[in-house]
Amino acid sequence: MAESSSLQYNRGSLLNQSETSIESTGSTKPLIDSSNSSKDWTKRKNSLILFVVSFTLVLSPMSATIFYPAIVDIREYFQTTELMVDALAAVFTLFMGTAPLFWGSYSDTFGQRRKPYLIAIALSIFSSIVCFISPNFWLLMLARVLQACGAAAMQCLGAGVISDIYSTAERGRAYGIYFLVYNFGEIGGPIIGGYLTEYFGWRFIFLFLSIFGVILFIMIFFCLPETLHYQSTNLSTTLSQSSQERTRTKFNPLSSFKLLRHPNVLLIILYISSIWLTTVTDYIIIPRIYSSQYHVSSFVIGLIFLVPGVGFMIGSIIGGKYSDYIISKFTLNEEKEIYPEIRLKSVWFICILVPIAFLAYGWFLEMNSKIYWPLISIFIGSFGTLFIVSILSVYLVDSNQNNCASVIALSEFVPAFIGGLCQLISFPLQNALGVGWMFTLLVAINSLCSLLIIIVYLKGNYWRIKYNTINSISNISLNLI
């Protein structure tokens, strides 16, 4: 982690990983010129990199959502229970959130983006092939765990790449595009999964994922340079000193949890977790409710997922642009200092809209309303969800620029862990409360957590200054020792 006192180099402009090789023996190749920072690359090159990492990000949501239309068929094929297939989805969600802790910490600790990308995609390809040939339910579950671990790397690594190549003023737009492409996976996954399940069988969804993974591996290998650079505090520092610093750096996949000591990070991640609860719960009940209540096929279920997917897509675009607009409007007053919490002014109205939409959605399903009413509600709720999440993700990166991959990994882990547990109990909870009261409970949790954003807006800047001061004093003390 960049917070570690033994890591005396910061993400910046000295070392280009794609042009610098550090062997375990300490032998080296020449450093590139320090002016060759990733933030100094041409707009065209940065746009190409943004396209590559955004397209690669599709693997993450697609690996999850392509599975949902096949839930009923997989349960019938393996002659298992509703609880077991819910557990299959929940385990995937849990590891989808846990694995980024490893990838994010590894990337920030060793200063690499490209290498973990290639390893993660290779793992996804292998596990998809195992899923395709799985002869029993338990091997399928194990392979899905590995698949989640591979696909989970895409978001935190991509967030790190964007932080590497874009300035603070440009990041909102870049993240808007990034999450826009993310939603092609949200949209395309269920449609492809529903079509393949209905006409070819559920196994072919994993064959598709393995082929898609091969395409992404080729793209990353040939089109993505290393974007993470380090700038030594002393530009005359030799490469042998840099090599010694790397040797002393200890990799700890749990080091991301140190960021939870920052109150602003903890509170924002708790809010993100609360807003994702409704979405992950809805995803697990859509195949069950719409097939039994509205009597639709697997392919139509896949098309139903198109509604929240389009909402996510539009929300991510508008959210990113609107937050940049708020920042640019604030900078017009030159007497004011820009600080990350300014972005939070973008989410006030939507924080009210999202709970209302999901509350209506739950009760429309409970009352067995015409199918278009719950679909309209879930569209509005999904739009608001990604509108807020895209802005809060940029805020986390802006306020933790030395640990951007780790903080995004943490923001994936906590919601996924809580969401996975919620998916696991969704079936008994639905039976006990009904769909309407279940969503009422989830909406109440999200509404209470909205207060956390207000607290961060008011106190976040103070907390960050206080922490940075304490951290600086600590580093000076360690250097003196």
C-alpha cells in the first residue's frame, strides 16, 4: 500500500513500468525520462486506454448477470432446491466482492496494473471452461468462485488506470464513460444468458464467457501499457534504491481495510452498500417472481434485465457529467478551495428518488400489478443507483489518490459481502414478509444511510486534513528514527 511507511515513492511520473524492468537480483534497465508521466500522454492515447479498460470491465457484470436467467434451468438440471441455487448466486457475489481486496492491494503495493489484469482474465477463462464441463453442482459452485475471483479484478484495476491517466477535473467524465460501458455487461449479460439458455442450454453461457475472455486477454496484452508511475521524493534517487524499496514492500491483501479508519471512506462505503442491497436482492428474485407470477420464458426474463441495465447506463452518464459540472461551477469562484466533498452536492435529490422508486417496485410486485408498473419503477431506481454510485466512486478516488485501486476494491467488497448475505436469505425473507414488506425493509435501511452522505459532506474535509497531518507527522518520526 502507498500508506506504508516503507514505500517511499508515490504514484506520479518517474517510473514507467512498461519500460522499466527490475530483476530479483537488483539488476535494472534504464529509467525512462521522468516527464513521461501517464497524465502527460496525448488525449488520443488516453482515450484508447479508457476504451480498453472500459470494454474489459464488461466481463465483471456480465459474469454475474448472464447467470440469472439460467437459475431455474440449473435448479431443474441438478435437481436441487431454491436455497441451493440462491447460495450459488450468493457465493459468487461474496467472492466478487472479496477478490478485489487482493487485486487492489497487489496493484497499489507493487505498482502494477497490466500484469494483474492478464492474470485475472486468464483465471476467468480457465474457470469458465470448468463451468462449461461441470458434471455436478458442487464443481460448478467451485468454478463459479474462481470465475468471480477473476472477473472481480476488472473494476478496481480499471479505476486505478483512470486515476493514473486523468486529472481530477477530467475524472468525472471518464468515470461516466467507464460505468456506461460497465452497463453493457449489465444489459447484455441477461439477454445473452436468456437466449443461450433457452435455445442451446445453460452450459453455453460459460462457453461464451470463455471466448469473450480470450478476446479481452488479447486486447490487454497488445493495447494496454503500464499506466502506474512512481515519482521519487528525490529525483536523483538511483534505481537500485528503488529496487530496495520494492523488496521491502510487503504485500498484504487485507491492507485495504486500513482505509476504513478514515471516517469519510467508511461512511460512503456503508451508503453504497445500502443502495446496492435492493439491486442484488432484485436480481435474485426476478427469475423466480416473473416466471411464476407473469409466466415468462428464460429469454424474456433476460430481456427484463434490460430495464435496470438501461437505467444504470443513463444514470452513470448523467451522474458523471453532472458531478463535473458541479466541480467546474465551483471553480469559477477562484477564492474557494476545491476539495473532493464538493462532488457530494450532486446527489441530494437522487438520494430521495431512489428509495421511493424501489418502495413502489416492491409493492407493485406484491399487488401483482400489470408488468409495466414494476418495470418503470425499477428503471427509475436503477437510474438513481448508478447516478449516485458513479459520483461516490469518483469521490473515493479523489480523496484517496495514493490508494485508488484499494479503495475501489474496498467499496466493492463491503457491498458484495452484505449483498451476498442478503441474497442468501432472500428466499426465506420473501416467504416470511412478502415482496412488498421485504423491499420496505431494504428501502428503510437505505433512507437511514442517506444521512451518512450529509455527515461526510459536512465533516469529510476536516477528517482528511486531520488524517493527513497525523500521517505526515508519523512519517517524519519514522524517518528520524
